[in-house]
Amino acid sequence: MYYPYLRGKQNELITVRDNAELLSSAGFIPIIEPVKESTSGLKRALDAVIEAGGQAIVIVNPKHGDFSGNGDNRISDFIDQHYLNSENIAIGILLEEDTELETAARHYERHSGHTKSFIHAGFTNSRGLLEHFDDMENILNVFIDGKSSRLYRRHFQGTDRVLVRDGFRRRNNREYPPVELFSDLHITYEDEGMVGFGDFLIAGDEYRESGGPAYAVAIHMTCIDEEQDGEMHIHHFKSYRQDTPTDPAGKFAEALGELIAEVDDPDTNILETNAVAEYRDLHERQHFPGLGYVKKLSMQHHIETLARYFEELED
């Protein structure tokens, strides 16, 4: 079904931890690419997933953050130490353009007791992969759209396939339009021959250690537009002041006021989720929780929106 792809920053991991029960009940399986050397936050998130009876995929050869380019086995060691016999935690093996087949095989063999996924993100040796792994029907193949062609994906027909598409077009905050298309993949993934779909939520695929000075503050909120055949759109609520990188709290209040005005509109497409309720509380208290927490709330809203969408499909 839905496979949200998250980088293992603090607020991404908190999003998984705080929404573990929702993820489990909806059948959503987060893909987590660790980026921080400290694994305490990752452990808390995975423990919450297990306690809720859910599942998660952890990439054991991440490319970003503290694990960029070092090729060590710290995540594999972490999995072996804490989740060696857990059926809830699957292993993800990232296959990039420069990944060697022998590297993929080494990670695969080390985690022989775990369910495994290949994350196709630029790898081209599909024939070598299929020849080497004769149990491909037991492997979930996750394709990053834009880094794996449709022709490449055809080689894996007959396996469980998931397509992850980045619906978030990153810009400087002041350049975002009021609303734009995010994705229709939640509707069309089966037409693509996939058993599930994913995205990078409202964070996008482009990895940044931290943002620069915010001349404008923006709050990103997704919604399903039934008048547009159920497409998912994204609203960008921006502060009025955009000329200097000062007063982020005041600029957040401006953007939040725009958000509250929209959700108060009886014709809005934005669902009244738990995340929206928390935004309302912040507005009433005139409190600024920090931009990282704002991102966490918008990611939570995105998950809640998709959970509600699929719940209503089943009714």
C-alpha cells in the first residue's frame, strides 16, 4: 500500500514514533534511511512500530548524513543487536548507480533472517541482479521514480513492486505558489503495475543537513481534491514578510494565520486531522514550537490524510 520514505532526522523519527499506531492500523510501512550516527531516536521509533504491531524497512547502507560514503556496517550492527529476530523490521538495500553487485550480495547475506527490500535508485544492472538472486519473488522491489526507468522496472515484473515518487517541488519558501499538484500516485499506482506507492512526504527527496536562513516561513499541507478526480494537492501557507531572515516566530504566526483561515473555510479540502488540531492549539496560544516541529506536524497531517483516504475507500 503506502510506503513513506523518511530520512532519519529527529523530527522524521518522531513522526514515525508518534504515528506508529496509525501507520500499523492503516497498513502503511515506512522506509527509513538513517542519517545520524546516534541510533537512539531510530530505536525509539522502531520500538514504537513493533509495539503497535506495525512494520518498517530500515536501509542498512544509507548514503546521506553521518553515513555518507563511509561504507561501514553500523546500521547492520544496530539491527543485529536489537532486531535480529524481529519479523516487524525488514532490511532495505539501497542500489545506486555506483553500487556493486557484490556489495548488495554482502548486505543480503548478512541479514539472511530478515525480509529484504531492494531500493532501486540509479542501479542499472538489472540482469546481473536477477541472475544473482534466484529468490527475487520474495524480495520487495522499491523503485525511486526518476532514478529507475520504466524499462528497467519491467525486468522485475512478477515480483512485488513499489513506486516512490517525489511530489514535493522544493523552492525557496517565498517562491511557492499558494497551491499546486502533489501527486496522483495514490490512485494510479496499480495502473503502473505496482502493489504499493510511496513519496517523501512534504520533505522531498533532496537531502539537506539543515536549512539556511528563512526569509519566509512556509507551512506545507496536503489534501485530496475530489473535484480533481481525487488528486493530491499541496497548499503552501507563507508569511507576509519575506525580506529579511529575522523573527521566525512572528513569520510562523503569519503563515499559521493563513492556514487557520483556510481550514476554517467550510469549502476547504484540508482534513481536520489531529495535526490540524495541534496547529489550532498553537494558533490559540500564539506559540512557536520551532520549524522542525512544524515540519513534523505537516508530515503527520500527510499520513493522516492518506490513511483517511484509504479508510473511506474501504467503507
